[in-house]
Amino acid sequence: MNPKTAAASEIYSADGKLLGKFFSENRTPVAYDSIAPNFFDALISTEDERFYSHHGVDFMGLGAAVKDAATGHARGASTITQQLVKNMFRVRTEYSTGLLGYIPGIKMLIMKSKEMIIATELEWFCSKQEILTMYANTVDFGSNAYGIKTAAKTYFNTTPAELKTEQSAVLVGLLKATSAYNPKTNPKNSLSRRNVVLENMYNHGKLSAAELSDLRDKPIELNFSVETAYDGQALYFRQAVADEIKNLDLGLDPYKDGLKIFTTVDSRMQKYAEQAMLEQMKVVQRNFDAHWGKQDPWVNEKNQPIPGFLQEKLKQTDAYKMLSVRYPDDPQKVMEILNTPHKVKLFSYAGQNLKIEREMSSVDSLRYMLHFMHAGFVAMEPQTGEVKAYVGDVDFNTWQHDNVRATHQPGSTFKLFVYATAMKQGWLPSDARLKDDYIQMNVVDENGKPSVWRPHNANGRFSGANIPLRAAFAQSINTIAVKLGQEVGIPNVIKTAQDMGIKSKLNDAPSLPLGASDVHLMELVGAYASVANYGEYVKPTMITRIVDREGKVVYEARKEVRTVLSDKEAFYMQTLLGAGMTDAGGTSQALASQNYIGQWFWNRRIDAGGKTGTSNSHADAWFVGVTPNLVG
């Protein structure tokens, strides 16, 4: 009585905008009275003229089909109810036919028998109107359009309620063969089939002769647009939401269960974040190309190939994986194909819709793509933990790898936890107990061998002076951070970081204060948000609630809060973050002085702070910006 057909799930922003859909079959059910009556007239006239008189199986039609088959003119005899059973219960694909199913000809007989039995049962329990509604919402209309709502949108950009008679006739005509009678790919066949449906409607009294004549002369006016799961906004965020739903362990499948998923993202902020990502990364890429463009990323500083670099990247491509499955015992064939030139679409800031077409091999296209810079961005409300904007990279259609969920070395942004630990132990921003001078430490390297570590500052110099913590943090002086880590204890720094939301593994090493251990972007932003929220850590969240297809709330987010810093400690850390923007030599000063951005900040006297961070070999560059109501 309650079969589950795959239905699309809709994902909404915090401001009520539809961000997009998840679906394996793009289907959104509608009620009977939301479908134009002319659709049902066309359907019954063409597919099942005795629909209202039979009880699931049309024995008169079945007898005629058997007679025609005997004379070599085979035709279908399935009623609308039987077709519904086939579509909804997957009788032919998901149920066993037993041992008899291995006998030629018997399998189809068994499947047809099951369809007839279930169709009869369905007619006992459901009204004709309910059967028609289920059929309209279940059937495949081709072009990835499942159900009448998606079909009306795909072919005519309209709703089921507003379908014109000739449009309904086109859709019903598709049911005979979705490819052969597709109005987009086979317009002549579709027109001919549409007119057959219109004649059927006339023959069954649903159209007058004048109406038939008028409609038959009309061309098919398509407004065609295939909706894909990649349409809409916030693609990286949506993928993260889908994975989060699986992690909730509620037994929900966003691609099949017809859910309404309400999220924290603000569609306007998301739009600006995506635009900013594209515009700023275009500048970053241009600057990078001007400086490093001639050096390939798969060679070292001596211009020697890095062993295995390209091969490892190649193995991660879809083309390599697909060919390896096709030719499992012939790696030479795989490489031969990958090195054969063909037309490829490549990402380009200068291309139309970020794409250009070139003639090159898959290996060469990989080399081309490896020259691009990548980024990730998250903005969060510190008081609620709600993620307001989320961008995983420059272009989802080119790179599905999500830099928000990947781990990266945080560089000097990790110093937040060293200084926060110091504040917890009673240090003050004005304390100048530590000297900026040469350090040499005995450590054990990654291979377990003793070695000497000599941390240095970004400018390569040491002032030799005792530096107040405020200035040391603002200028991001490495020697002070390392010494402070030793003073407060690396295990204590790790505990502070974990309390503030870092879940990634942190190594107990002297280099930890300089960001030697990888972290997730979301973790780091959540930690900085606790400083803005006066020491209250709120667990980051992306989903507020989930409603199932019956309208029942099946999940509602609960705010998880814990105190990680006292008011005083949080205030001190706020002053340190602000110093990076306001004090002489502050590493965040560029933001505060840049064109209209700086004017915007200072004209309004907005509280703002931030911390920069650069990892080893400049592989990653960070900036965490903090305001009272938004951290990014």
C-alpha cells in the first residue's frame, strides 16, 4: 500500500530559496487536482480506453492482443494499472522469477502474471483517481524527466495544471517510446505521434472535430531544458550536506526519499562568496602565472621531475579509472589511449562559461590543469555555528575536490591556540617576557632519527628584542610562538585546540605552534568563531531540519555549546586578532588599507580582526577574518 518510488529531494537556503535538488530520478509528486484534466483524457484515450470499466486487467484487450499476436501483429495489452505496477514495484527488475524463470518464454509469463495479480490488488484498495495520480507521478517521460511535474517543466517550462491539450498529447505520445517520440531529438516522429493521440481523444469524445483540426495543424512549441542535479547554487555545499545526511545515520537517502532539506546557508551571501572566489582567484592565478608560470608543478626547484608525481595524479582521473576497468590486463593500452589527442574541454578564466576547447591528449590536459591554483572558503555565524557561505573551489564542474573538507597545514593561523593557552595560564597581551632571537632545538624527524630544528621568521631576521605578545601575534613572529609553545606546554596547546573544535590529529612536537599538523577548514573557522563569541564554542552546523515526503520533521538540529575561554581570555584574544589589522607591522594590515574595503571598515568603525598563515613551501596561504557576527 505504500510503495516507495524514488523522488527528488529539495534543498533550501536559510532565506527560503531553492538551492537545488538531489535525485537519481528527477521526480516530484503532485496531487490529482494539480494536473490538467486534458492530460488524463489523452492518457486514457490512448493507453487504456476501458480504464474505468476494468479491475486492473483488460481481458477484452488481452484477448485482442493474443489474436493479433497469432496473426503476426503483436501489440501491447497492459492497462494503466499494470503499467503503474511495472514502474512502481519494479516487478521486472527487482523480483525473482524463481527456477522457472530460466526457461525461455516462461520468465515473461511469470512477470506478466505478477503484474496482473498486483494490478488487481491495487484496484481493490485504490480509487481510479489515486491510480491515475500515482501513474502520472511515476512514469518516465524521457530526458531524465520522471513524473508529470518534471516532464511539464522539462519540455514546456510549465506546470502540470497549465498543460495545454496539445502539450499533454506530446507527453502521452512519449510513453510509447521515450527516445523514438522525443520532441527534442525526433520532432517529426513526435508530431506524428501527438496527432495520433489527438485523434484518439476525438474518437473517445474528448475533442470536437473543430478542435482536432485546429490542434493537429499546430507545430510543437518546445521550451526545453533538462534539469540536472548540478543545476542551482552552492554545489560544494550541497554535496557536503548530502554526506552529512548519511552521517546522521537516520536511514535517509537524499537522492531517493523526496526530502525537504532546510540549511543554514544564506543564498545572497553564498552568491557573493562564489563571485568573490572567482574574481579573486583570477587575480591570484594571474600573479602566480607571472611569477611561476613557466615552472611545472611536477618538477622540483632544480627543474628535475618529482618521481611518481604525474603518475599518481593520472591514476586519480576518471579517464584512467575507466580505462583500467576496460583493459585490466593491458596497462600499455591504457597509456596509449591516454596519450592520444582528442577534443577536450578545459577550465579557463578567459573561456566562455569558464571553458575552452582544445585538441590534446588526456595526459597533456592533466598537465594543463595542474597549473591552476585552488581555494576553499567558509563563513560562519559565531553565535549559532550556522554556516552562511561555503565554497569548496573555483568551479565545481571542473574540480569536485572540496578544499573545505580537505585537510591542510594551517601555518600561523594555528598560533591562535598557543596564545589562547597562554591567556588561560594568566599571560597578558602586554607581557614581553620572550625574546625574538635564534633558536636551535633537538628533535626527532619523521623517520625517528635525531635532528636539529632551527625555526626562523618570515623575513629571515631576528630583532633580538623582547616582544610583547600583542605585537608578536600581530606580526606573526615565529620565534615567539615556538618559545611560547614551550612555556605553556605543547600538550596544553593541543587540549586548547581540541576544546575549541579541532578534531584532526595534532602531533606533540615543537613545530606544532607554526601549524605543522593538518586541520580542516571548518574546524579552524569554528575555533576562531568561539573567540568572537566570547569563549562560547558552538558546533558548526549546515542543516537546520529535514522534512520527509509526508511532511513529517525527521531531523531537527540541536545547538551544541560549550565554554572554552572565559570572557576575559576571549577579550584578550579579540584584541590580539584586532592588532593584526591595526598595529604597525600587522600581517592583516593589507585588508584594512585596501581601497574601498579599508574605507568601509574604518568609516564605520567596525570591530574586525584576522590572522594570516602560510604553510611550508608556501603550499597553502590562509586568512581567517573575524567580526562580531561573522567569521570567515
